Amino acid sequence: MVIKQKAALVKLKYLILQAKSANQLSAIIIDYTHEEMIQVYGQLTSEQQRKIKLIWQKCKN
């Protein structure tokens, strides 16, 4: 079970880093729990986190 969970988090991290739009991020969020999202986001470098924040900010404008 733990290996399966780790694999899911690796996949989630990959998907987040590949996202180019807020719509893509939204689609990813639907498939994962809040806890999983927070856990993976915390594993990202500050540069990667900035990229995700910029994608969300573009959505608001």
C-alpha cells in the first residue's frame, strides 16, 4: 500500500510540473486529496512553486 501511495505522489508531482494552465491544474486537483496536493507542493523547489503560483495568478486576471 505504501509503495502504491508513493507512486501516486510521484505521478502527481510529474503532472503538476507539466501543467501549463489553471484548467490543467484544476483537472489534476480533482483526482487527488488536499493532503496529497499539499504534500507534493511542499516537495517542490521554490522555483517550481513560483511557476505554479504564476499559473494560478494568470487565471485570476
